[in-house]
Amino acid sequence: MKQQLIELSQRYVAALRKYLKQGLRATSKSALGLGRQAAALGLETLELARMHEGAVSTLELPPGKNGMTKRAEIFFAEALTPIVETHRAARQSKMDLNRLTETLDRRTLELAATNRQLQRGIVRRKNVEAALKKSGEHYTKLLKDSLHLQEGLRQLTHQVLASQEDERKKISCELQDEIAQTLLGINVRLISLKQEARNNTKGLKNEIASTQRLVIKSAKSVRRVAREFDRS
């Protein structure tokens, strides 16, 4: 780096000497080239100013505001342009960087807010899923209980029907027995009447009345059983 500065200082002295010799015909092309080289090496304004002062001292320019000094200042101003532009670009870059940083900070805050909303949404979704799961389990239990009750009701209905059927059979058997006994009694009375008819007319009337009572009793028994069937 030091060697590069020495070489740049030498080129600066040579270019300034040539510029001053050319007079009004001189251009600032060489000054701009030196300024770009200085900017490439990372020199600041003060360092280039010292290099210019050294060149002026080496060339032994007369002090004061004469023509040579003014033209040397013009040369320095042209050589300083790339560094100034570099500073301006750096400032613009810094401004751009600041804006980008501000934008990044703002986006970071927005992202953090969005992330918090997302987390809350995830929590709500989990709560809803848990509630749905719990509700599903509850309704599943209700369905099982309902099916169990239906099965119990079906079995109870079957038992009631079976009991009713057994009751009907029992009543039917009792009715058959009772009618059979009544008919048997009537048959016995008729046989007795047949025998009494030959000898005793008064006794025949009594037997007929008794037989009639048996028939009426039998009819009442049949009606009673029929009513019980209707109620069942």
C-alpha cells in the first residue's frame, strides 16, 4: 500500500507539471484519472490534499494567487471529483441502507405480528379440534347409550309379548277346562233328566232349571274370558 501511494504521488507530480506546462490547452483528463486511482486506493480528501501540497512543493510553485497556483487548484479540484463522488455514493448507499434497514425493521415487526396472529390461530384451531373431539366422543357415548336402551326396550317388549302370550295360553287353558267341566255337568244333568222324565215330572222341572243355570254360568265364563283377551 505504501509503495502504491509513493507511485501515485510521483504520477501526480508528473501529471500536474504537464498540466501546468500545457497552459490553456491543458485538459482535466489526467487529474480525473489520478482521482479515480486515489479513490480506488481508498484515499480520503485530506490525504489527496496532502499529496497535492507535496506536488506543489516539489514543483516549487510561487505562493500567492497567481495564475499557476490557480490552475494547480483547478487540477486538484478535478482530481478530487472521483473521491467526492465516492463519498456522495457512499452517503447515498448509507441512506439506501438506512431505508432498507428501516424497511427490514418494519417488515420484521409485521412478520412478528403476523406470527403472533398465526400462533393464536393455531391455538384456536387446536381448541376447536379438541372441542370437536370431545363432542364427538360425547355423541358417540350417547349413540352407544341409545343403542343399549333400544336393545333393552326390544328385549323388554319381547318379554312383555312373551308374557302376554303365556297369559293368553293360560287363560285359554282355563277357559277350555271351565267350559269342558260345564259341558260335562250339563251332559250329566241331561242324562239325569232323561231318567227323571220317566218317573217324576216335578223333579224334571227342577233339573231343567238347574241345567239352565249351568248354561248361563258357562256363557258368563265365556264372556269374561273374552273380555280379558280384549284387555290384553
